[in-house]
Amino acid sequence: MTETAVVKYDLNTATISKMASIYMGLSITDLENEDEFNAVHDARMVVKGHRVTLDKAVRAYNDQANAFKKEVKAKAQPLYDGLNPIESHLVAEEKKVTDEQKRIKEEADRKEREKIQARVNILQMYGAVSPFQEVAIMTDDEFDIALAGSQEVFEAERKRLADEEASRKAESERLAAERAELEKQRKEQEKKNAIRKAELDAIQQKISVDKAALEAAVRAEQERKDREEFERQAKIKAELDAIESAEIEKMEAELKAEAENLEAARQKALLPDKAKLTEWVEMVRSVPEPEIKNNDAKIYLSGAVDKISEAMEVLLVKIERL
């Protein structure tokens, strides 16, 4: 395949637009409508036929394209095989020079970095902290001026620190002498305090002994008074208990007699009522039953008589309790 193929299909967009205008309006509104179903089915088969024809044409063109690609690659490969060794040789020869140039540049860069770092380190020795990039852009004269200034400042600072150290040492010696004197005075005061403490301890000991003796005497006297007061209170309590016991017995006897009198009075007051209730019960019991013939009426009467008899028995029991 040596010429570019012209891709041409039997189907075109105008035909597709026409089918869309016709078929996109089809729909099935009733699942049991056979005419609607057949119309949709026939339309789908027409579209499917066009799609199958298009698929076949696409595959044919793809097969032609794949064959052309293989032919292009096959004809180009011998040319690549001839060019690649030549290019590789020239690249290798060229790389000799570029590698050496790179090495020379890297070596120069390394020496320059070491030179700059050495300058940074020297400045740091004299207390000047300068960024690497700042030192890198300095000329030799500028670096010499910066170094001289740093050395001058460093020496001045060192002298100031030496003077401060001498002053601090003198002050330290003075303070040490003061501390020694204060320590001496402290020890002398401790001796005086120890003597005074011994004297105070002796006085405190005597006071403690006297206080203990006094407290013992006070406790003994208080115990005697407490014992006498306890005996007196016990005697009073016994007398009060005897009086209270007699009074209680007297009150209990009086209450008992009063209760008996009240009960007798209550029973006496109830006697007429009890007699009347008992007489009424006997009267109710003596009432004769009426003569009736109806069976239902007899049943009702029998039930009523039983309930009246039961009520009378209960009433008699309650009358006896009055």
C-alpha cells in the first residue's frame, strides 16, 4: 500500500438525520399493542443493518491501515540499522569532549566553593556570620576589607571580655572574702544560740515538770468533785425514781378505775337499744311467709327468706358486741 486510501462509507449523516427524524418519534405506549411493537422492531432492524455494514467497512479500512503500517516499518528498519551505528559513534566521540568540559567545570566549581567556604569559615572564626551566597559575590578586595573589619571587632570584643573577666574575678574574690567573714560570724552566733538554747531548754523542762504536777493535782481535785457530784446526782435520781414510780402506780389505778366506770356506763346506756334490737329481730323472725303458687315467686321468696335470716344472725352477733 503506497498511496493514502480515501475513506468513504455508503452511510452518510444526511441518511442518519432522516432516520432520527422518523425513528426517534416511535414509542410503545401499550405493552400489548402489536402494531407499535412491530414498528419499533422494524426500525431497529433497519438501523442495525446500517450499523453492521458500517462495522464491516471500518474493519476493512483498519485491515488496510495495519498492512500499510507494517509495510512502512519494514521499509524503514534497514535505514535505521544503517544510521544508528553512525550516530552512536558520533555521540561517543562528541561525549569525550563534553564530559571533559563538564569535568573541568565541575573541578573549577568545586575549587571555587571550597575557596568561598574557607572565607566563610575564616569570617566565622572572628565572629562574623555571613551567608555563603553573600561571600561568593565578594571581590578579593571586598573580602580583605570584611576580614580586617571582623578581626578588629573580634580583638576589641576579646579585650572587652578579658577586662570583664578580670573585673568578675576581682568581684568574685571580694564576695568570697565577705562570705568567709559572714561564715565566721555565723559560727560564732551558732555557739551563742546553742548556749541560749540549752538555758531555754532547762527552763522549759522545769516549766513542763511544774505544769505536769499542777495538772495532776487539778485532775485529782476535779475527779473528787466529779465523783461527789455523781453520787449526789445518783441519790437524787433514786429518790425521784421512787416518787415517779409511786405516782405512776397511782395514776394507772385511777385510769383503770375510770375506764371501768366508763365501760359500765356505756353498757348501761346501750341496754335499752340492745333490748329493742333483739325484740325487733324476734319480731322479724316471727313474721309468717305468704302462701304463693308460682314457682318463680317461690324461688324468689326462698332466697329472700334465706338472706333475711342470715342478716338477722349477723345483727344478733353485733348486738352482743355492744
